[in-house]
Amino acid sequence: MTQSVVVQVGQCGNQVGCRFWDLALREHAAVNKKGIYDEALSSFFRNIDTRSGGDGPDIYKGKICSLKARALLIDMEEGVVNEILQGPLRDVFDSKQLITDVSGSGNNWAVGHKLYGCQYRENIVEKLRKTAEHCDCLQCFFIIHSMGGGTGSGLGTFVLNLLEDEFPEVYRFVTSVYPSGEDDVITSPYNSVLAMKELNEHADCVLPIENESLFDIVNKINQMINSGKLGSTVKQNSLVTSRAGSAKTLQEKPFDAMNNIVANLLLNLTSSARFEGSLNMDLNEISMNLVPFPRLHYLVSSLTPLYTLADVNVPSRRLDQMFSDAFSRDHQLIQADPKHSLYLACALLVRGNVQVSDLRRNIERLKPSLHFVSWNQEGWKTGLCSVPPVGHSHSLLALANNTCVKPTFIELKDRFMKLYKKKAHLHHYLQIDGMEQSCFSEAVSSLSDLIEEYNELDATKGGPRTDPSRLKIAV
Amino acid sequence: MSIVTVQLGQCGNQVGHEVFSCLCRDLRGTHGLCSRRENQSYQDACRERFFCEEESGGPVARAVLVDMEPKVISQTLSMAARSGFWKYNEHSHFCQKQGSGNNWASGYSVHGPRHKEAIMNLVQKEAEKCDRLGGFFTMMSMAGGTGSGLGAFVTQCLRDAFPTSFILNHVIWPYGTGEVIVQNYNSVLTLSHLYRSSDALLVHENDVIHQICAQLMNIKQISFRDVNQVIAHQLGSVFQPTHPAGEGSEYSRNPLGDLMEALVPHPEFKVLALRNIPQMPENSLAYSTFSWPGLLKHLRQMLIASAKMEEGIDWQVRPPHPGPSSHSTNKPLHFNTSIANLVILRGKDVHSVDLGSFQDPSLYTSWLNPQDAFHAWKTPRAFNKYEKSAALVSNSQFLLKPLDSVVGKAWNMFASKAYIHQYTKFGIEEEDFLDSFTTLEQVISSYTTL
């Protein structure tokens, strides 16, 4: 069993991260009735003996004493992290896992990446090393951040770079929240494109998320619950909608519920690595199967079903609906329509009481309506994990390497160019030590290249298929 | 003689567990339908082959469990122990933490060399426990990273360390519509490497077994456990003891050797398929009766029509007319030409069965005398509650189509160079792929021109 470390950077990163740790604890509490510190728990948590005051030694077996998250919380403002430390999760983190400053990054990637990066480099490396030392077999770093701001975007991608240098063998999975069109941060296109270059070059896998999609999904759930259509069959305390344990109650935008979705994504992604099943899917398998070429590592994700069902023995029809929904445009976590674009690869991770025949039946059923690239016509990676998420009897996580990410990138580039052509706000960036005009041109060039790669693939869609001729053997 | 089983990867360990469970259940079964003495010999022979006795008394499987991550092995060990009837030796396993990531190169080039000593030590220990070592039975899938890559490496090590022992690889052929996206690459690399070090490859296709579960076993929600249990039943029906030399002779002491001798006359042709009849849910057994002629008629047609199972057989397929120019182009399409076949019969009235139809020369290539191309092993002791059961192990064109399909898909992907960087990262280069493709195209060509 391997361990993973979560590095949450910036306001968004820390808020999502906070939801993740809350849900992870809940999930393990539901599964682990005896309170024994088992291997599944050890993937995300350390078990330490607090009786010896403060940081005792790690306890590897036996009863749970005090769980500590394998995490690093980084923010250049104190507000969010302080809130976490005063909330119900305060015992899960200790002060040695925090790196904070006071003035923030002013929504400026350069401040985050160049200024703070330089300033905090040693501190970050040291803390990362410490966290890694507590791991028996560290397999993966999960970075959670947003692209549009300054800290998550700039310092977050700085940390990504650092991880590649210091821990080259460890996978780097990045969950990135992309800004929407009406984002209130004017410079978010700059920050995002500058960050994209780093993601292109240093991440193993990126899971892009868009707030618009999360917002729509949360609305759908609320509609379903309130419409009473599902009547008494809907449980309200599923992990998707759970608000208990979050610091705030109501907000203008339901960020907690939205962040819950992203937290669930990470839980489901790692479920087959933590829990048993008849066909395990580990994190290194995800990277192996879904990344056919090094730069094409952006995975569109969807989680279904979104609501809980009261009865556990669900007739197959409902099960099949879960699979259909996974491919529909309104269940994706970014604004994208995978069905009408080209699949390079697709992974289905099922949790709960679902067997291989259910998987096969649904793949056969859905295959004809999906377009797969010519060299990967049967490009499915599947996993079956026996442990369902809390409050559900089964669930499905679909990860698609699909050209439907392209519009997101094209829009980003367009918004960037709008600002860049007028040289708007550039001086804020260029005045930072280490920032030059070339950083901008290289970043947009990197993004253009990526878009071009997707274009080339799209061009092959629907075209005539000529299989390459096989080797001829002299008889 | 005893067989040492090496279970590799998630699939190898899951299937292996079902196999030992099945063997043990059959051993304890009271539906032997034969004399007490016969039953006793059968049980003794089975125990010698697959189990050794511990001081505590219960049978301990002669097996080494290998996986690069711990969850499956720990599950397998505890399930066996909980059965109360048999278990694995608690030291005969090796695992690591991070798995092989479905990467053949990781299994073969990284884990293999790194853990060779530890794994081979365990194998050596098991081999030493045998009074006489009859060979190795390795169990793996081709689609993943450990079973396939590490499995290929371990097979090579077994060949180097035990040059005169028989090695039979049990290989699971994955579902055609993926379980793993790079399964075709992993399969091509595995098959080509196994071909060099193994004596024979005994193949089970997930698609075929799945159909059996759906249509013959009437299972609604088929799980991997169901699939593995059918596979275990089929393997048990081949490897439980038999009298190869006919009525009144002893139970065979050398099953792997006998198998190789019967089925693998030429090292270029090592791919074996397995079919059996009848196959049905246990609760239907009591209501069914079969006759040997009926069973064998179906089994023979399953062979010549390359049928997946006893339902849906194409009865139109006929063997070609024997004649002076039985060149391959004159053979009717869809006819499955055999090099050699082995039929195993278990149960009532077994020694009076007429197997003439399997000795028909038109079924075979012309290389061997018909009497050398066909072998039969029998025992009056019924297997797994089936009053009569027949199994067929065939060296023929059964797997030609699947093999061609896998190589074709892999080649298609290779032409675009997709995923290759994941393999070169661990030392498997494009050249290695090309070598493997060449080896397999050769095998395909050889089987096609039978």
C-alpha cells in the first residue's frame, strides 16, 4: 500500500482541501468500524502518539491514536488556513504542515511563482521532505489549486516544479480549478495561461475543473431534493451534499457543496488504491492508461450518481442510468461535451455492488455513440472497487482523455490575447524580479502547441480508417 | 510428482485461489461414484500433486504467491485460511507496495531483476518440499503489469534455474473491449517472451468464460469470482489425477510431462486451448443425465467448429475430405485444424467409451500418425459432482483468431506510437516491440498454414 500527500495551495486549494480531509475522515470512519489504523487509512493519514506531547512517533499498527493528514497547507494570506485551524479539522493538521504569509499574492502569478517561490523555496522543500520521510512508500502528490489567482496559480505551479526536481519518481496529479468567463479577477487569463505552461511541462495528470459546471451540478442536486420527485428515496446526508463539518453555513455561491464535489473526485480516484476490489485500479495505472503522449494529460472527469438512493439492491435499470449519466455533458466537471468530441482513452472506476457483467453491458451499450481515436478503438480502462462511498450503494467515476478540453483552452487563450494585445496590466507582472515578456510569449506558445495537438487529433475523427499494414513474415 | 504453482498478479492470485478451492472441494466430495479404493488412490494422487501436509494436518497448497502490491495476496491468504479445509503456506508469498501500474516494462525490467532473488528463493523452497518435482504451473493474465511483465521474467528465471523441468503457463486472455487500455501491448510482449521460455501456454479467454457464465450457468450479475470459478473447474477437470495408460494402470505421476508429450510435438506450436462439457449450474446437475456418445459428439464439433461452448455450435462445419492434396488452401473455411488433441474423461462407464471419432485423420495435420496425434486420459472417479464429464485440451487453431486480433490492435496502436513513452521510460524500446511483433507474426503464420 502506498501513501499520497496532498499539497493545497491558495484560497481555493485550501478550501477544497479542507472538504477533502473532512470527507476522507468520514469515509474511513464508515468503513473502519474497529478503529484500527489500517493500510487504507495510512494512505492519507499518519497515526501518531500524542501522549508524549506534540509530535510523537508514528504508530504503524494497532488502535487509532491521533490521525494527522499527510498534507501541506500553503497560502500567502492567513484567512483561510486560520479558519481551518479553528474549525473541526484543527487536530488533523499540525503547525509544521503550514506555510503562510500575510499579504497575499494580489492575483498576480508572478508574485506567487517568482517572488514567493524564491522566498519560500527552502521552507517548502524542507517540509515536503519531512512529509515524505513519514511515508513508507510515497506514490503520489496531489496538488489542489486554482488557476486564476496568484497564490494557487503561481506558487502552486512553483511547487509543482519543485516536486519534479526533488521527487522525480513520485507521480504529480494536479486538480486545477479554471476561471470562468465572468471571473471577477481581471488578470485571471494571464495567471491561467502562465500556469498552463507549468502544467504542460511538469504534471503527470491534470484534472481540470470549472466552477460553472460545479455550480450547475449543485443546482441540479438541490432541485432534485426539493422537487420531491424522488420522494422518500433520497437521503440528504450523502457526502456530495453534506454540509456538516464545514465552517460556514450559507453562502452566496454554494462553494462548500461545490468543493465537496471536487473532494469526492479525489476520494473516488484513490478508492481502488485504498480499498479492495475484484479489479484494482491504482494511481500509476491511471497515468499509464490515460496518457498516450506525455503532453496530452488533461482528464475530463464526471461523478455519478449525484443523489443517494434509499434501497441498496438497485434494479439494473438504475445502474445503467449511472453509466449513461457519466457521459452526458451536464455531469462533466468542466464545460465540455465528450460525446461529440474524440476520445483518446477512457477510464471507468466503479465502486460498490457492481460486477464485471454490469460494466461490460454498459460499455457495449454506450460504445457506439462515442468516438474513439483510430488507434485506440477499444480504449477502456476499468476498475472495480468493492467499497462504495458513504451513503451510496454504488458510484462511478469516469475519466476521459478527450479533445473536448480544447474549447476550454481556446477560450482561455482568447481571453489572454484580448488583454495581452493591449498590454493591459502587464507592468504588474514585469516589475517582478525574474519576469520578462518572454515568459508570456512562451506560455501562450506552449498553450497554442497544445491546442494544435488536439486539433490534429480532431482532424482524424470520422475520417476513413486505414489500418497500417502488418509485418510480413517469409513463410 | 508434484507441481509447484506460481500465482502472479491480481488475476493469477484470484484464479489460483479458486483452483485450489475447487481441487480441495473435489477431493472431499462424496460423489466419486467409484470404488473406495479408486477414490483413495485418486485422493492420494491429487494430494501429492498439489498439496503438502503440515503438522497441523490440513492440506497446504504447493504455491508461491507473488504480487507487487499487497491487497490481493492478503485477501487470498485469508480467504483460503477461512475455508477451514486448506490453506497456503504463510511464508510462501512475496509482495511489494506500489504495483506495476499495468506497465509490462515495469514488471519485467524493474520489478523482475530487483526481486528475482527473493522470488526464486521462495520457489526453491517449495520445490524442495516435493519428493519429486513434476514441473511448474504459472498463473497470470496478459493484460496488466505484474502477471504479464513480472510473469514473463519469472518464467525465464524458472527456465534458467530448472532447465529440465516442465513449465506450463496458464494465461488469461483479457476481454476484447478493454479492461486495460494498453492490454494489447502487454499481451504481445508477454506472449512473445513466454514463447521462448515456456513449454506450453494454456489459454483461457475472459470473453469465452463470460459467455459460459451468462448462457450455461445462468448467472445474472456475473462477477470475476464467477468467471474464475468456471476457469478453476475447467483446470481441475484437466489436472486432477487420471489413468493415461488405460484401465487398471496407475494414476499418472507426471501430468505435465504427459501433457507436453501428448500435445507439443514441435516448439513452434505451443498454444493450447481448453474446452469442457457439460457445464451447468450445480443445482441443475441432479436433473440431468448424459450419455458419452452425446457428450463426445458435441465436444468433437466444438473442436472442429472452434466453438466457445456447448451451445451455439455451428454444425455445418465439417472436416475436409481426405485426399492426396490436403493442402491448406483446400481446407474449408472455419474448420479448426489440429496438431494434437487430448481428451480427458471422468466418471461413470468411462472405460467403455468409444473415442474413434477423435482419431479421424481428417481432423489433424499430416505430421503425426493419427494415433500419436490423439491421446485420452480417463478415470472412473467423477469430478466435482458431474456424473460424467469430458475435457479437451487442444493444440489447434482455436486461438488463431484472438491472437491475430490482439496483434493487429497492438500494431495499430504501435504505428501511432501511442503510450510508447511509458515503456521506454523503463527500458523497453521500440526495437523490443518489433522483436515481439515479429515473433508473434511468425506464430500466426505457422498456425495459419496448418
